[in-house]
Amino acid sequence: MENKQKLNISEWAEEDRPREKMMLKGSGALSDAELLAILIGSGNTEESAVELMRRIMQTCNNNLNELAKWDVNRFAGFKGMGPAKSISIMAALEIGKRRKLQDVEERTQITCSTDVYRILHPLLCDLPQEEFWIVLLNQSNKVIATTRISSGGIDGTYADVRTILREALMQRATGVILSHNHPSGNPNPSNEDKKLTAQIQQAARTMNIRVADHVIICDGRYYSFADNGEMV
């Protein structure tokens, strides 16, 4: 009878142990740092891949959402984190974000502002600059499309009313929800946000298109004009 030896993690090199731990116990048994260590493959002369990723995770409060905001330059502050390793982590986090987006897009009917947040949060939460998006709706409040209208700077972005209405008409939408992010983390609307909302509402009314809401998205919270009685 063929002898079968039990796989012993302690026999493996330190860099390979997260891989073997996954083989033995499944991916759910690994910490975030161990999973990320598998992606980068090796650490540096002083730290294993796991130790390096633990230190990186501590820097961002052990929060993967915070880590997803990092760019290559931010990773470069850690010895052993060259562009290839950094991009591997950034790509994996982007895949996770897209998976989350696909999950929420299955909820195609908008019933409240939280539905809007769930759809757009994965797209807007990590951005360092403001972007303006619209959600186009049919008569049943089901999502026809989500479309980016513009991308701006840290302090603001510009939304062209004609572009918004053109997109709505091309998609035969009867309703539209406006949305943009505030990278500052403060979801409260500025005076410019309020003026723009009123301007778009007025123009859309002439086309018999309903502007249902304007949702300002931050990471973890949002502001809804409709919820606050500001849609007229």
C-alpha cells in the first residue's frame, strides 16, 4: 500500500505557509494579511510576506476599504513593495469591489435612497476626486443604466444639464437619480450642490423626466435630498 504522509505546514518555508494553510483549512481560515501575503509572494530582508502585510494592514487600521484607496506610491513607502506587488493587491481589491457591485446590481428596483447608495457606493467610495453619476429609471423605478457624467477635482465636479438629459432621452428613461461623491467624507450638500439640483430638476421637468433624488455618497454614509424633503 502506498504510504501517504500528512501535509505538515511547519515543514514549509515561511513564505509558503499561507498557501498551505489555505489548502488544509480553506480560504476562510486565513487572515486578511495572510491572504494578501499570498498575492505578493515574498516580503523583504527583515520581514516575511505575512509580517509585511500585517504591518501594512495596521497602517490602514486593518480595514480593506482603506487599503483599497492606496496607490502605488503609498505602497512604495514599505520596503519590499515594488510596483508589481502593489498592483497585484490593487487588482485584487478592484475585483472584490466589482464582485460587490454585481451583487447589488441584481436589486434592479429602486425603493429608497439606500438602494441608490448600495449601487453607487462601490463605484465612488475610493475615489480621490469628485465624480457625478446618474441612475436612469423606467416607470417602475427599475434601473436602466448607471452612467458617469463627469469627473472633477478634489473640491468639486461639473455636471452638464444637457448631457444628463441627452442620456435620459437616449435610454428612454422616465426618471433619473443624481449622485456624486464627497471625498472629504462630509456628505452634507454645498450651496452649489443645491443650485445644481434645482437647475437639473427645472430642465428635466420640461422633458417630462422626473428627478427622483440626489444622493451624495461618502464611504460609509450618504445624504439624500429626497429623504430631507429637498426635492420639489
